[in-house]
Amino acid sequence: MTREWFLSLLLLLYVGLVLVDRSLPGRTPGLVDWGSLSLITALIITSKGLELSGVFNRLAPRLVERTNGSSRRLLLLLLPTIALSSALIMNDTAMLVFIPLVVALSELSGMDKVRAVTLSAIAANVGSALTPIGNPQNIIIWREYGLGFFAFIRGMLPFVLLWLSLLLAIVFLTPDEPLSVRSLPPVAFRKDLFLVSALLLGLNVYLGETGRHELSIALTLLVFLLLERDVLLSFDCALVLTFAFIFIDFNELSTLLIKAGLSLPTGGVSLVLASAGLSQLISNVPATVVFLGSKPAWLPLAVGVNAGGTGTVVGSLANLIAVRIARVSLRDFHRCSLPYFIVVLVISAGFILAFNF
């Protein structure tokens, strides 16, 4: 699994950091942001409940029926749906749900799979940028700065609208492909699991905003333990361990960089460019952790790391998941993602500069 590969790199990095600083093992628990990790875990489990309910797969045939044989129309329906879903259930989970669907639709209808998968990954990263619960880096920023749920959305909304408009413009400007749409088999929908998961999602958002992160994970585990254990049995524990070592490794790296006298940008265009650039190398969640050590302004940081997720395949775990499941080449993925990232970065930097965020 891609996540296990990424976790292996984090473990190797941890070993290297221990060789540099032998006191690290004793300080390791203190480097983990347990509140953010608890909330991330609760939201991932809740997202799994929504996935297993079948609500998103139920939506797929309806999307196909409305295309009337047009790949452009299908993407114009599919991409906003992925973006909206990512804002609610996290971009990683959205990719786990939608990429198998995109691959199946490509095989059934003749749609260009590489293009559809790459645009879907971009849509997931763009949509997830809107809300504090859309992706792990937003959860970390939201909790670190004590922002209100809707205050975060208000800050990110202009950027997300710009990014989504650009994505849809690409679809409009790309030649339409005729599709030979076939009927899809019916998908079971578990209304009870959907309702429980949706209620838990709202409750976890409320608990996250009021600072009761540990209560969110306790309630989530208890509810699914009593009502639907399959959600917990299918939950990917390695993903939580991955985020734990992201906190450990990159909090330690941030401390070492500060001790070495390296100053990181704390606001404006320089922070947007630096955080987006670092995301291309180490992924946007670790990049967020690194920059938090210098206590930067939250909005340019959020803009930078979220824009960074639309670039290289390493920029976001959602990209890694999409490429792995769909089996598309990195070269084909980057042929579409990198030009989009460059344009988005220029537009976002200009917006930050013009309005002095």
C-alpha cells in the first residue's frame, strides 16, 4: 500500500533523527499533537462509515444517466461532487471512494482514464481546502490557531472558488469525448449507517470546534463498536500511525532548523510560495508541521499547503492514493497536475499580494 510506503519513509527518517539526537525517544510522546490526532482519527473512522453506507456509490449511476454520452458533462458533474465530498469527508477518503468509481466509469464508457483520475485528484484537493475538516493539514491549522469553523471557511472561500473555476475551465476547454454509456449495476444503500455516520460527522465538527478532541474519538469508537463493528474492522490503523510520525518527525525537524538559525517565512506571498514548494518535496501535511514551528499567519500557510497538494504526486496523500488505485503513470499524472499547480500558485500569490493577507 502507498500509505505503508510513506510510513516506512517516516520511520526511516525517525531513525535518522534519533542518531542525530539521542534524547528524541524520550521526548517522542510530547512531539505528537494528541488533540489533532484524536480528531483526525475520529473523522477518518466516520468517513469510513459514510463510505460503507454506499451513499456515494449510489450517486454514481445518477451522474452517468445525466451525461447523455458526453465526457465533458460527466466531468462537470463528477468533479464538483468530488470537491464537495472532500470538504466533508477528507480528501484521502474521497479518493478511496471515488477513484475506483472513476476507473469503472472510464472502462464502461471509454472516457480518458488518466485525465479523469488526475482531475479527480485535483478536485479532491481543491474541495478539501474549503473546510477545517477537509484534510489533515486544515485540521492541524484549525486546532493550532483556535479558529471558528466558519471563520476558516470564509478565509479559504475566495481561493477555493478561484481554484475550482480554473479546474472547470480546463474541462470546458478540453475537447469533448463521446461516451457509450452502459447501465451500472444497482448499489445497496444502508440508510441506518449513513444517518449514524452523518450525525457523528456533525458531532465531531462541534467537538473539534469546542476543543473536546479526545471526547470525539471516544464517542466515535463507542458508537461504531456498539452499532457497526465492520467500520472499525475496515479502518486503516496505519494511516493514524502515519500522521503520528508526521507530527514526531517534522516537529523535531522544525526544532532543529530553528536551532540552526534558519528562519522560515511567516506571512504573505513568501509563505505561500515556500509552503507550497516544500509540499512538493515532503507532502503538504509534513510541510504544515514544519512551518507551524515559526508561528506564521494561518491563511497564507493554509493557502500554500493546500495549493501544494495539486502539484506533484507527493504533494498530497490523496494524489498517492489516486495514482496507486488507478495505476496511472507519474508522467501522465504530472502532465496535467503540474501546469495546473503553477497557474494556481501564481493566481493565489497574486491574490494574497493584492489584498495584503
